[in-house]
Amino acid sequence: MEREDVCFLMVQARLLIESSVAPQRYRIVEFYADWTVHTVLDRSPACSMTLRDITRLLAENWGPTTVDITSEVSKIIGFPQLRAGLIALFQENDLPVVLFEFSENWKGFVGSLLWLLEGKPIRFPEKPTRAAKVIREETIAIERPRDMVVEGLEIVNYEAKPHWLLHLSGEKAVTIMGVVSLGESAEAFSPSPAV
């Protein structure tokens, strides 16, 4: 598969979700499908929930003896859940799942997907819906150091590897960057031009 094929697959996955009898089962797939085709993602409740959950993770683990933030942020971003969601969606529609079952295929797929997501930020909406307002209020209510809130998330390419980049507000604006991992181990991977 080429990168364009990955984009097409995500668009087709979105269409399968819309025709599913239980579309709510595939929220993570829908989130990634939307992220693939939009230059900025801010209207999905999944965006606000992702930023809230990363804010909570940082607040609970701010200090010298904490969990591996890099892999924990990657888990929140949701690659293991995306993989499981794609497998379930494809099985529901009697489509082959070999692309998602084997580790090397999955790494290649995610590498191409990350390339497609690069430079497409996730952030809180400027004109929030009622649900987004509730999630934003939950985020603000988290007890956190230095009044910091994760305001945005991007995928960036740094030293030929995909990284997540967090934009935090608080006493002063700060960015934090870490290598994207699949969440299965701390081992990072590099995007490949083809799957």
C-alpha cells in the first residue's frame, strides 16, 4: 500500500462506520478517519477527550519519579484501540484483516498514517458544542501543576521519526515532544513510504 491507499482506506472505513448497525463501537476509527482528511481537528468530542486525558496524565505524573510519559501519551492517542477497531470493523463487513493482524504490516500502515497526520493539529474548538464545553470544564478542573492545560496536539517529524508535540498553556506557553510508540512497547518506529 502507498500512503494514498492508507488515506483511501481510512475514508472507506468512515463510510463503513456510517452504514454500521453500531457506529458507536468505532469512535476511535472515526476519529482517525476524520483526522486523516481534515487540516485541523477540533469539532470531534474525541479531540477534547484526548486533550483532557493527556492533561490528566501530565498532572498526575509531574515529577522525577513518574511513568514513561512518552508511551503513555501514545496510548492515549490510541494506536492499540485503532488497531482493534479496524479489525472489528473489517470483520463486521467480511473484509480481510491481514493488514492489521501482523506487526510488520501494522507498523507500515501506522507509519503511513502518521505521515498523513503530520502537521494537522488537534485542539479544543473555538466555538465549542455543549459536549465540548463540558469536557473543557472537566479539563480545567483537573488539579495540575503550574495551571497547565494541554491545548493542542500535533504529529511532527523530528530526526526522521514521528513524534507527538503537545502545546500547553499555563504560567507560560510550553511545548513537550516525545517519540510516538504503538503502545505495545516503548519501541518506536519510523514511517515508511509504503506498506
